[in-house]
Amino acid sequence: MEIDGNLIKEHVKNECKKYQIQLQGKEITIIRFETPSDLEDEVLTKKYEAAIVSENQKLKTFESFGVKVNQIALSSEATRVEQFQDIIQGINQDENVVAAIVQFPVPPGFQESIKLLSPQKDIDVVRGEPNNLFQVPATSEGIARIVESYAQRNSNVAVIGGGGFVGKGVISYLQDKNINCFVLEFNDDKSRTREADIVVTVTGVAGFATPYILSQHKLVVDGGFTPTMGEPLGDVDKSAYSIPQNITPVPNGTGPIEMAILAERFVKMELGVELPKWNYQQLQQEQQQRAIAIAPIAITLFQQQTKAYPESIDRPKENLEVLQGNHYKLSYNRNTQALSLSRSNENTTLIKINLVNNQIEIARGLTSEDMNRWQQIQALINSPQQYLNDRGFER
């Protein structure tokens, strides 16, 4: 089963939105270096491209609960080290800037200057040193907390690439939680993964984890991310996805989970509030239960709309919006016969339903407020004195 990282991200975003008023006017700064024009290392070039993807994800995440994101893109050729240091010192002195992130990779001449960042604003441990709030990078914590969701008392975790920046953080976090783990590097005998029931891979080498390496593990966490002309690739080869019982896919696995951890940390840094700790399996069960309650109502609305206006779905478009109200919109994919529910002001799918077998394929981001609203919609549908207008969802 593929683990939906967006399920965690949407849950945490909803938790953060509860503090949106207190966070109004607060800022986070993200610094990213552009790809050097003379760079010939293809692997490193891909890492610079991945930094752009990561920055955009952070932008959307923080803006979703009212935080202003300052984006600074620097050219290593046109920027002096002193200028970079001045930027960091300006961040340290700006009271509105709660936190800062320096996207990796960073050109060699600038790396040492990162240590000038105030530890109190180092939300992602980019300085390479723990502070009084966070011990490991957000990616490391996100990977380790997924492991926590599945680990049992006798679990043994193999961390491939455990000697790297992210891998060391994973090891440190798991050891603090008394979860047994051992390190494998890329050139080690990776058949040793069979000694573990959970495997974490953070090598950044696309597709190296083949069916030979993986077996019927309880969980495989793929922390790799390599941009391509098409969909990005992880450490795990696609041919091995069906082997473990559970796996974080690339994309939509550890990336969104990293965003969730950063969002949690921002609230803690600014407000001193520790958000409730999530467990993936418990969240998944909760979201599935909410989706089971809401999905039949959404299907009924869709059927009413298509009966009244058959032309609304008789168009060659994969994701056709067929109904929208103040809070929600329904979209239909005629090719796959799938119905999707999302919020009116967002594109993230809350529920995806396969209409062929009425199976719920996606369930995420649903709150108790959503449950209340859909109960009201159900009451409107059932009451002959009430009606839904042509745009749906509202009386």
C-alpha cells in the first residue's frame, strides 16, 4: 500500500490554521542558490532543480495558514560571500521573520556562512547543529515519524545512506525513541535489508533499490528525490513498489511529510505550541471514516446534477468541474470514471471515489467542520421544503 504523504500534510495544515490569527504578519525567509552556469555535474544539477520544487512546496504550505514567505534566489557568480552574510544577519535582526531556510545545495564558498544564522531561527537545522527546539532536519524527523507509526517493540530498521546529513538525523531520532536500527551505505551488501522489517533509504541514487534488495518488509520509506523530464524518481525502483506491505512513493511521499514537519515547527517557534503528535495509521483510519460518511452524499449530488444537466459531464475533459458552492467543488474524470471532492479555493483532492465500484481511493484533509457541513447538505437533500441551487451545496 502506498502511503499518502499529503494526508499528513493536510492534517497538519488544518491544525495550523487554528492559529492563523496569532500568526498574522509573521514571516519565513527561504534562500535558494540558482544552478551555477558552469556546472557540469549532472547529479548536482538535479539537486539544484529539486531545490526549486522543494521551495515551491514550502511556499504553498506556509501561505495556506497565513504566513508570509520571503523568497531570495541568489546567483553564486553574481553574489559575494559578504552579501550572503549580510542577508543572514538581516534575517537575524528582523523580528517579523520567525524562521529561515537555506535550500541545499549551497555552493562551497557559501556553506560556512550558513552558521551565522541564529539558532533560534534555524527551523530546519541547516546549520548542521541542533538547537534548543529541534535536533534533526525536518526531512529526517518526517521519515522517522513515519517509521514510528509502524514500528513495534521488536522492530529492526535498516537505514541505507545513514551516514549522510538526512540519514544521520533519522538514526539519531530513532535511537532517541529506542527503535533498533543499523546503517548501510550505498556500497555495502544491501541484501542485509532482509534482517530488518522496516527499510529507510536516503541515498539520492534513483532506482537503485530493486526487487533484489527489498522483500516483504512491513514498511519502506523512500527519502530519495531525483527530478527528471517527467515524474521525479526516488531511490526505490518502480518495479519494487508492490513488494513491501507499505511504501512511501515518490512523489507525494516524504516530500509532503517534510512540509508538515516544518509547519509544526513554525507554530512551535512562534507560539510555543506543540501540535498533537500524529500517527499515520490512526490518521488514515480517521480520514477513511469521514470519507465513508461524506462520499454517498457527494455521489447523490453528482447524480442529481448529471440528471438535471447531462451536458455538464458530456465533454472531453479529464477533470471536469461539474458542481461548485461556497465551500466545495466536485470534479469528474470521464476517462477513469472518478469523482473528486475538493475545497472551492484549493486544488488538493479531499476525497476521490471510483464510481465503477464506489471505492474511496483518496481520503485526506477532512475535518470535523466538514462533517458538520455535509450533514447539513444531507438534510437539505432529504427535505422536500429545501432545495440546492444550480451551483450546488448551498440553499
